[in-house]
Amino acid sequence: MRKVVIYLLSFGLFLTFSIDSEAQAPNIKKSSGRLTEKVEKASKNIVRRNSNGFRVPTAGQLKAWQFIVESIFKNRLDDAEQMIKQLSFPYEMSLFTDKDSKREYVLLEEEIPLQAGWGFYVFDLQTKNDLVLEIPHPVFDGNTEFQGIDAFLQTGARAFLLAGAHRRANTQDTPCTQPKSSDPDANYPVSDVAHAVATPFHTVHETLVKLMSTTIAVQLHGMTERDICPNAFMSNGSKTVTTNSKRLLDCLSKNGVESEIYDGNTTCPLNALSNVQGRFSNGETENPCQKTVKTSPEPGNFIHIEQETSVRKDKKSWQPVIEALKCAFPQN
């Protein structure tokens, strides 16, 4: 046995526990079922709009969350489990076998009723696919959570990130970049994980990018129908059109989805320039909260997709988008 002492004094935490010096034989709960049903449950129980029920984590809690995700991907599940218990996070970690895909995943699932609204996470430790599916606005962007888990299962992606609160659960504004609007209802609150860095959702994104620099994060969003926007509008979080986004555009077209990529000249305004996960993936690792990026490095590791209702209303309508993801980012 060796003792691990984790010093996070600057964040108000001091933790110590013992683990085996060799690779651990995890003593983690095992279960089986359907991931689609897990997501339905998570969606029904998210922290509601205007409830102020999203708990903004402390810097120390975010550091611990980073440790949990790092431990999972280093196959040190007992370390992750012990950190969850030491800090009394309202979470259960499990090894979950999906009855449809027949694959085993690591789940991080918040206990119900939700106490924090920190999200639902699925990790595939065996896949070779760099794709990560992110759903920052469940319920608000209708059906994206169900489209997202379907895409995760069909593409064999590495991770699935689902926010645990309605984007407008809280009324307090995020300190990150706000839209230029006098309408307070247009502002981004602290519960909007695409525009706030003090969230476990963003910490998971950051950690995956740091651990695996080839990570390709695709965020699925929803928009109302607009004459100036196509059915699916993509952005890399900058004016750059990258190799990966061009490949996905080609695959969307092949599957009959009307689509465009933001290049600084397109008329659709939903360009994701203030998306904090996009900023981080595009290289702004010091202050993605407030600093924009001018370019997206090749081959393009962040793609934001706004979708009209017609391409996300049900399984049949969103399947062409999933086929495009499979085409652009096939399993190795």
C-alpha cells in the first residue's frame, strides 16, 4: 500500500487516503440496463428553470472533479470513488453494461432528488474514437439529450456529457462574456454550462482535452427556425473553417441535411464565439471565461452544431445527423 496525500490547500481542501501501489482491482458497483433510459431519467429530473437550484461549485470542488475524471481514465476507479465519498459529493459511480450496445461504461450519476445539478457523464474506456458528445442545454434545446445519447451509442464515442440543470435554472449572471443586449433574459446565467467555467461540465471537458489532445468535442444545440440559418449551422468557435468541420459538412450534405459553417461572413448569428468549451479547445486555456479566440487550430477539435426542430424532433429526423457524425468520425 502507498499513501496518497492530495494537497489542495489553496482551495481549502486537504485529503489523504491509501491505495495500492499497483493497478487497482476496482470495488465499484456494477449494473446493467439501457443508457437511453438513464438519460430519460436524468432529463426528467434536471434542476428546473428559475429555481436557483444549480449549486455553483467551489474552486476546490472543481479541482477534485478534475481528479475524479483523471483517475477514471487512468483506470484508478477506486481513487475516483474515494474522492467522491471523501467530499460527500451527491454522486454514484458505477460500471454499467448497456443492453443494446453490449459495452461497459463508467457512469457518474447524481443522486435523485438532485442536490447540485452538476450533470450526468458516461465514459467508454475501451473505445479508440476521439469523439466526445456534449449536451449543454437539455430540455431547453428540446430532444438534444436523446439525440446525443443515441449519437454516443452509434458512434462509439469516448464520452457523453449532459448538463444537470436547465440553462436558466439560476438568475445570477455568469462572470463570463455576455451577449451585447439590454434584455436581461438574453444574458447567460451561472447555470448555463456553455457560458460558465465554474461547472463540473466544463471541468470534465477541460480534463478530457488535457488528457487526450486529440479529443474532438461536438456540442449538439437547438435553435428555432430562422430564414437566415440552414437546418444545421456549425461553428468551430472562431471564424476558422477546419478540416474536421469541412468533413462533417460534407457528410451532412451527403445525408441530406442542409448545413453551413460559420466563417465570419455567414448570416446566421449563432456562431459560438462565447462558448467557453470552444475557447478552451481552441487554445485559450488561461481565461476561456472572458477571452475570445481568433482562430481554431487544425484539425479542429471543437464543433458547435445549432439545429432546427426539423432535424431533432425524433429518432428518424436526427438519424441523418448521426450518420454524418459516423461518416466524419469513424471508429478506428
